[in-house]
Amino acid sequence: MRRSRGRPPHPDVLTPAEWQVVDWMRHGVTRREIARRRRTSLDAVKYHLANITAKLGIDSARELRHWPGYPASSPLFRKESDMSALPTADLRLGRVGQVSLHIRDVKRAERFYGETLGLPHHFTFGDLAFFDMAGTRLYLQAVPEEKWKPGSILYFLVDDIRSSWEALKARGVTTTGAPHNIYTDETGTEEWMAFFEDGEGNTLALMSRVTPD
């Protein structure tokens, strides 16, 4: 029997490469940026998108971004009948799993967050770097200067704000002022803070709760 030309049909609705493009699109990444991250041409990304939209019957990038599909290999995969049988659950948010900051230079940020602050380094992938903040993941992304903007302030809880502040200064970190009392509650517990810079334009802070003797 004569075999047809081309690749054999993939067992999933999309190929692994197409799933990767879909996930980047759903993450809000542009076509040009997808091409750069996948180390392919812009035409290759457009080719994948044409195949994806034809397979799924989707007409726009916005519709694709909101398409709720999962790869067959993912634990999230469920058959349509299983999904319809699932009960509607109450929303229960857990702890914050990840926060993100824009940076200008990956290597410089790796040195500051990894060596200066001593955060465990998960991994770096191109212009993305990930660190652990006592169970919450810190996601750093290098962006062009014209797209850079400062992120929300990250407040690190410490037991002794005085010694932690002195340790930062000893490591050459730029601080914006000494530790200061922000609030004292009815029990006499004081909340102290001190702010410092990460060298990328972001402001970070030490935070400590001091109970009365």
C-alpha cells in the first residue's frame, strides 16, 4: 500500500509547535516576539496561526486568546462531556504564586536578586529569570527601554529590620532611607519599613513587625 506524503496526522487537535504558539498568543505575546522566542521567522509563526485558526474555526487573534483548549497530554485535559458534568465550584483563591517585575538587564538582575539578596534561582530562559521568595515565585522579564515601567513594590518580611538594613548597605545596595515606623496597633505592635532599589528601577522594601516586650 502506498503511503501518503507529508507528516503523519498528529493524535492531538494541534501539534506541539502549534500548542506553543497558542500558549504564547494566550499570554499576550506578539507574533514578532513569538518568532524571536521560538527562533523562527515571522512567516513561520503566521503559517502556524493559519493552520491553527483553520483547525479550530477561529477568525481572530482575540478569539484565539480566549479559546479554552488544553493539549491531550496535559492533566487539565478533559473531554467535553466530562467538562459539562463538572459542578460549578465556589471561587477560593490561594496564596499569591508569582509576582513579576520589568528589568533592563538579565545578568545584572540575576546578580542582584541571586547574589546580593540571596534568593534561590529557579532558572533563566533568554530574557526571563525566575527566583523563589519563600514559596512565591519572582518573575523578572527584560524589556526594551521604551517598554520599561516600574513594578509594584515587593515587601520582604524580616525578623530584624535593623540588621537586615545594615546588611543591605554593606552589600552596596542603594537605600532610600532608614527603617521607620509605619503604624502601631492597639496591642502596641509596631510595623517598620525600609525601602531600597534593585538597580533596575524597581523599589523594594523590608518589612518587620515588632511586638512589645
